[in-house]
Amino acid sequence: MSDTQMLAKKGEFTAAEKRITDLETLWDKNAAKLRKADPSAWGMIDGAADKAFAALRTKSPDSKTVMQSLNGLQTALADPVPSEVGAVQKVAGIAVTDKTGHALPCEAMIGKVRDTLGGKTAPQAVSDLQAKALERCNADDDTRADAFSAQALAMLND
């Protein structure tokens, strides 16, 4: 992580992005085990990592934004579970964050929708929400993906 920060500090954003991709590859490879071991810590680090990936992958990376996001990731890696605990946020009565306020893994929320359907064909409105959730999840936007999944779950539970 520190090597990525050094590259970014020198303005070598292409090299920094390539280096952080190594972290992303490892993170994705081990995500299921890490998430299961400590969902709150995983959520904190995943959220910070997504911000760093996004900052380095913009068309014209902004030095200040890149360094803030990399510093945020470094902080999350060092202390992934802050002492502050807040209320779980809900959409349509369904939890979309953990107790630290970080979005639940979008893959898990999408899986809940799929499991709730149980192999049945989804109504069109639910299918549309599933598609939106998957698109946002693939874009590492867990917050919006979870909101779409929660709306779909609420429709299925009515």
C-alpha cells in the first residue's frame, strides 16, 4: 500500500493504478473468506478500497483526491473497525448497512433477492431492480446496489 502512495505522491498515477490493481486482485480473490471472518471490518476496508480504486481510475486523477482516498484506505487497513457504532440504515425496512454505517456487500444483497425468488421468474419491476443492483454492484457502488436490492426484496415480501 505504501508503494502505491509513494507513486501517487510523485504524480505517477498510471503506475499507482497498476499497483493498486494487485491489491484489488488479491482482495477480490479472498473476499468471501475475509467477509465471513469479520463482515464489519471487511465493509470498512472494501468501502475505502473502492474509493481509492475510483480515484486512481478517473480519466484525469486529482492528486488531492487520490492521496485522501489512499490515506483513507491505509487508515481502514490499520483500524478497520472504528469504535463509533451507529444505527443500521434501512431501505424499505431492509438493512442496507452494518452497524458501522457501511454498505452491506452488494453480492450478498443480490444473493438474498435470488434466494427469495427461489428459482421463480421475477415480476418485471423486481427484475428491473435486480438489473440495476447488478450494474451498480459491478461498478463497486454497493450503497446504490443495496438500495435497489432492498426495494426488490420489499416487493417480494409484500
